[in-house]
Amino acid sequence: MATNNKDNQWKVDFPIQQLDATQVSRRDFAKFLCLVSGGLAVGSGYVAAKANFFPAEKVQGEHFVCKKDELPQGGTKSFVIPGSTIPYVLIRTEKDDFRAYEQKCTHLSCAVFYMPKSGKIECPCHNGWFDALTGEVLAGPPPRPLPRLDVIFKGDDIYVREFETSPKTL
Amino acid sequence: MSNFREAQNQAHPNKTSTLMVALIVVLILNVSIQIWLLYTALNNALNENVDIAFPAFLASLGLFLVGFGWLYFMPGIIRNKKVKYR
Ligand code: FES
């Protein structure tokens, strides 16, 4: 700040005393906190409205994914259901279990991958791990299990449909 | 002439500061509780456990109103009157 007398034009342009200036900023900070508080209340309202009145759509009907022999043991196949953009992944474990999950980490939506021979699904972004058989979180930051689809067989064809009882963590 | 308020401000210049800090601390506390409520409501709603979302919203709204009313107690700007000596 200019303390000499050469150029004191700023005093005219900004006629607020130093003491007042510090108080103004704290007052503004308090008001800003109040604004943030209002924003958070609105956000909570949005979550409540969305959860109660516009629940997420369920997968309707059964959808063909691929033939059984297209998928080797320990192999995976990504797919989407027609009419939606959610990526899914079909996993055939080494023990011949078939599982289908949303290929979106429940932490920050990174793509997850089956780690061959481990029975686990890995999220490389922040080292999150899920159980390949149940979708439960084993380690890392993800807060919820992976959303899951039911896998059903019709002869050699693999179909998926909405998972009956969605997994819940207590 | 000076009134009681001015005399107080001159005698205890720290008072306003203390009030301001108390106010801000309470507001920060409110905001932290609201963040927690939002986080919990969101996580539960995404887990198909929607019952918590509406009470969390009410609590959050209540905290906002409390914080808003709390601003009423914000100390005013102290104007130092220029004292003229003749
Ligand atoms: S996005 Fe998967 S662990 Fe963070």
C-alpha cells in the first residue's frame, strides 16, 4: 500500500478506512457462509425430492448380452443395454460364475475391471476393491457396493435383467 | 457528543471482534453439520435407503434459518467520527 504522499489518489478511489476494511471482509465472510449454508439446504432438498419422487429407473425386461462360448473363463465383456448409456460389465470367473455389474465405481464413477484369478474387481482410480461374486466393497474409498444385474441363461445365450433384491450395506 | 454505543466501542475495541469470531465459528459449525447431512442423505439415497433424505433436508433447512437469523447479531461497522479540535 502506498504510504508515501506521492500518489494518494487511491484514497479518493477507495475511501474506506483500514479498520473498516478488515471488518467488511469478516462481515462478508459471515454472509458468504450463510449463502453456502442456504446452498447446502437447497442441495439437500434436491436430494430429498429426487430420492422420493424421481427414483432411478429400473432395467426393464431381459437383454441379450452374448453367447456363453464367447467368454472364456476369467474373461469379461463390456456391454450397454439398448436405450441407456450406463456401462455394464459381464464377468465369467475362473470358477465359472457369471456376474454382471455396472462398470462404474460407486466412489467417483471410474471404470472398474475384473482382476483375473483374484475374484476381485479393481477400481484403478483410487485403489478401490469389490468382491466379484457379490459386488460388496472389500477395500478402498467406494461407499456402496456395485449395482448388479441378474444373469440368466437361455440355452447358450446369456441374458441380464434387474437384480431382484438390491444389495444393501448396513 | 457521543452516545453509549460509541463510548462502549471506544472503551472495548475487542468486543466487536470477539462477537464476529463467535458468529463465524457458529456459522462454520452449521455449515459442517449441513455438509455431513447432505453427504449422508446422498449416500443413503443412492443405496436405495430414501427415508433419511427428507429429515436431513428439514434439518439442513433449519440450520440455514438459524444461521440466517444469527446474522441479525452481526455487529455493525464502527464509524470513527472525526473529532474536531479547535
Ligand atoms: S473412483 Fe473408484 S475408488 Fe475412487
